[in-house]
Amino acid sequence: MLTIFDCDGVLIDSELLAAGVHAELLTGLGFVISQEEVITRFTGLTDAQLRSVVTQQLGRPLPEDYRERSNLAIDRRLESVKPIAGVHALLDRLTGPRCVCSNSSTRRLKISMNAAGLWERFHPHIFSAPEVGRSKPAPDVFLHAARVFGVDPRDTLVIEDSSHGIEGAVAAGMRVIGFTGGGHSWPGHAETLANAGAMKVVSRLEDVGAAIEELSS
């Protein structure tokens, strides 16, 4: 049984950091939005997808240097990002193959996962969706991981914290556990993940192991 982890919001507590950066920058540009609104509206999307939505709603393009400014600010904050509580214990418990499938770039994944002490626990099986195909909610990165490991998508379990990620995994024919234990979780988060197709939703990583065993039986 292959276990696929999303990174941001599942392995590392990074969604609040990124949302804070976007909230500050966008509000300064006249698109007034709170950190909480960024989380509920854009969690699981790539930065490019976020910029596209904001551009449409703002009615004008964002500054050409927005991507550079936001990336630099997020990268600085990710250098001190913490792992989600219980992640190392969970990885110690798992015996089967595992990998990471994320909408983030490999460059950013290396920054954040090294900071959290997780890069070597997954490398080289760390896959960036936009670098292997379309970003989530497309199923491309999940199907790529299944091909790399030579497993049937039906014999794969995915741990995701966003509806976009869950939709992509379900489209790939995989089973999904929704996770709501990140610092960015909001009221209604669990229901959102269940509605997107999660077979089970847990709020602690220590419960993921039991959920994996249950869904694998």
C-alpha cells in the first residue's frame, strides 16, 4: 500500500505563514482580505491560481513583481516552519512505501521540508505537481507517483488537507483521508473535505495511522 502525503498543512504547518503573506500584500494593493479569508478561499491552490483569481476579481493585473515579492517573503518564513505535531512518530510507524505530492515547487519543498527535518525522510520521492503535469485538482501528480512506484491507484491512500487535493486524488482513483490538524483549519473544514470525497477525516496525525490500517484492511 502506497501512502501519499500532501506537504503544506499535512506534514508542515505552513498554510498560515503563506496566507499571512498574501493577506498583507493583497490588502496593500487594494484587494482587502484577511488571513482567514485567504485560507478558506485559496488553500490548496498554487500561487499562480491564486493570482489568477485575484486578478479577475480585482479587475486589473497584479504588479509584475507580485510573484517575486510573495515568494521571497514566504520562503523567509518557511526557513523556520515547524512540522505538524506527531508527523515523525507517524512516519516511524508506517512500514510501506510513501511519498509527497504537492502543488509547491521542488525548490520550496526543499526549503520547508529541510526546516522541519522531513526532506531526507521522503527524498527522492517528493513530487511537485506543476513539474510533472497539471497542478491539483488535476490528478496528474498522483498518477505520476503511482507509476513511479508501480502500484495501482486503487492500492493507494492519500492524506490531504484541501478540497482541491482531495478532488485530484479521487479523480486519480485513490482513497483519501482528510486532515484538519493544521493551524489553518477553520469551522466547516472537516465537512468540506468529506464533501470533496474524503473517506475519513481526522484532526490528529496520531489518528492517521489507525485510519490507514482501517482503510487498508
